[in-house]
Amino acid sequence: MSSAPLPILLVTACALVDSDGRVLLTQRPEGKSLAGLWEFPGGKVEPGESPEESLIRELKEELGLTVKPACLAPLTFASHGYETFHLLMPLFICRRYEGIAQPLEGQALKWVRPTDMRNYPMPPADLPLIPFLIDLL
């Protein structure tokens, strides 16, 4: 018996890096799926948007940060099958941004060293991204 293929959900994420080599994690708020888990900021790519445009919009809406397209560098991606969809998530790295990260959607924020990220419960799609950040930073 073959099951129907899962729809692909395209979501972008960003490893924002501060001057101390820490990466910003945000906590999913109550009421959202995977609430309480820590993740890289980002969100769904809307129709007609590129992943970079989506990320620039999401970082402004969620954190109040201004990011220029040239400051986003693709690092790796996650591909993970959840129960009702398949997540495809490019992870960009960004070391240059304007503003100070603010929790504009009530989410908790934490600057974390990549080697300490495993101490934070994360969605299954995010976990395989940690070694890339450890190697890079």
C-alpha cells in the first residue's frame, strides 16, 4: 500500500551570528506546533518570494532586524519528513545586520554557542544543522 506523497513546505532559517560567535535561537511560543522548542529564526516562504526575500521579511517582522541580501550566505539545508508535510529548509548564515534582536512576537531569544545548542530542545529538522555551525564557528 503506497501512501500519498506529502506536500513540501519551504521554510527559510537564519543562523544570525554575533561578534562573540554565538548564534541566535528563538523559542516557539505556546499555541504553535512544536511549542517550547528552540529554533533558528525564519519562516514560511510566501508565494512569489525567494528564500532570501522571505528571510529578510521574517527577520524584520519577528526580530526587528534589517538584513541586506548580500549579507545572507547559504550554509546548508534540512530535509525532514513530518507527519503531514515534508519540510525543506535552507539555512543561511548572517554576520552583518542592523538593529538589536527584539522578541516582537513574544518569543524567547537566546544567543548560544554552537557547541551548546544540543542543550536546547529543537525540532527534529534543526538538529542535523548543528554540526555545520560547530565546524564553521
